[in-house]
Amino acid sequence: MDVDVSQHVRDTAPQLGTGVPYALKVVAGQLADDPDLGVPSELPGVYTVTVDGDLFEDCPALFIGYVRESDRVEIRYVRPARTAEPAEPAEPATDAQDHGPEQEQEQDREQDREQARPADPVVAAVTVRQVADAWRRITGWLRHNAPDSYAALRPGVGPAAIAALEGDLGIRIPVELHVLWMLTAGDDGVDGQGFLPGNKALLTLDAVAAVHRLNSDLQAHEDARNTDRPEDERITVWQPTWIPVLALGPADRTSGLYLDAATGYLGRWSRYHEGPGDELDTLVTYLEEAADMLEAPALATRDKPGLVGGRLVWLSGIDPAWKDRWRPLTD
């Protein structure tokens, strides 16, 4: 069985400890002999191997995640295994909690959450591969062409952190976001801007929770006022299934893109109520198009990528002060 290690993992491993690359090599050899070595993770099609850090010098305990195919294995992520207590199960509802409009609304939302999770493991496994491949293309390009933007990426997080965020939001995180956040959990940006089209930044998990909470509070305020408005004049600025993913910058809380867990599509959110509007993109197609524009800039239509020194800058969101230094990419 062939075993490949993604370039992102190769780059990340030495940062975790000088013994991690060797531990990774040992696990790759074990997987070549026994691709069933790992256990299924929360992501369909992704398996995890736990490495005891005491077995290797200068190596913490690790989680190593891989995707198994019929003739090959690809190691997709490596990260320290942090011990954490499992989340306490929710208290069972009492009879008094089982009735009333608020409880009925919560039941409806729970049904939406169940529907948001892909039911077909094969489809979910394809999504895992598509997100990981698109992200590999983007980060590979950044590493070779925009090192400042590449250095601003945060490492990925584990299932426990994503599960905690699910608890904060009260909604299951779609598989595509699971994959992305396990690869990288935010963008610290360069000079206050990110590296995705429009110079948007990938939000950290803390920022995701904060933006979701802020916009949910805004919607609660509008809901209170909607009771006195005609039905056709009621305002909706936020839905519980909207998960903020990107913002205008790492510290920005005014506008960006969300992923609707109920539909799988991206949309625009804004505190200025410009009208959300669907982007008609999934997270997969959004990332794939970003990778395509970097690899074939002459064919880019939605935005134009370029460089300012060692950072990736998109023309649509460029600061006027940098425009003279901006150099468009060429094929």
C-alpha cells in the first residue's frame, strides 16, 4: 500500500517537535503494512492514529489523520493530542420542558441540524477529499509565492475544539468545515487583511462563536421589533444555521461570508444590512475557484490575484496605499 504525506503535514511536523517527522515516518511505514491501523474519526472516510509521545524523543503525543483509498493512503493532518474531558451529555428534558412554542422551535431547529449533516458516507468522503485537495493547492501556492501570507495561517484544531464550538452555536458543523478547521483554524492576516478573494480572512473558532453570538443578538432585537411590523416588512439579518467563516479581516466583525448549514451554500452577512444574498458557492467550489485563480491567473474572472512583497493581495479589496506596489500574477 502506497502512503503519501501531504506537503502541509510535512511543513507542520517539525514545528511540533524535532522528533515528530521521525514519528510520522514510522506511522507511515506501519500504515503501508496495515492501512486499517487507525480508528474512524468524526469525519467520514478519515481515520486517526494516536502516537504515544514517550516512544519518540522530543515528540508530544500526536493525532495523525489519514484518508484510505483502495490503493493508497494519504496522511492529511498531524497535531498534538491534548487531553480533554468529554463534553457532558445534555440533561434530559423534563415534562415541563417538552411543551410550549420555544421548545417546538428548538425541536424544529434540531431537525434542521440533523438534515444538515450529509447522510451518505460516500458523499461525505468525497467532500473531505475535495476540501483537503483545494486547501493543499492554495497553501502550496502560498508557501512558494507568498510566504508572509502562508506564515499567517494558524494550525488546525482537533475534534474536541470543533465539538465545543458546536455546543456554543447549538448546531452541527458541516463536514466541509470540519475538514478545513482541522487543516487550519484561522488566518492571523498580514497588515490587517487575509489572503482569500477580496482579501478576506478565515475566522478563528473564537471569532466564529463571537460573530454568531453578535448577529444572533441583533436578530433577537429585530424579532422583538418584528412583532409590530407587517409581515412583508419584517427584517431577518441572521439565521441560527448560518456559520460565519470569513470576514473582511482577522479582527473584523462587520461583514463577511457565512456557510448555511441547512443548505450547504455560502452567503454574505453584514451588520449594515446590505442584503445577505447567496454566493451560489459551496465551500468546496469557493476554495477550488480560489486555487484555480492562483494557478491560472489569466483565467481569473471574479477577482485578480497579485503580490505586494511576500503577501498575496487581491485587487478587489486592495488598500489604495498599496496599489502602486501591487504586481498582478502571470501564468
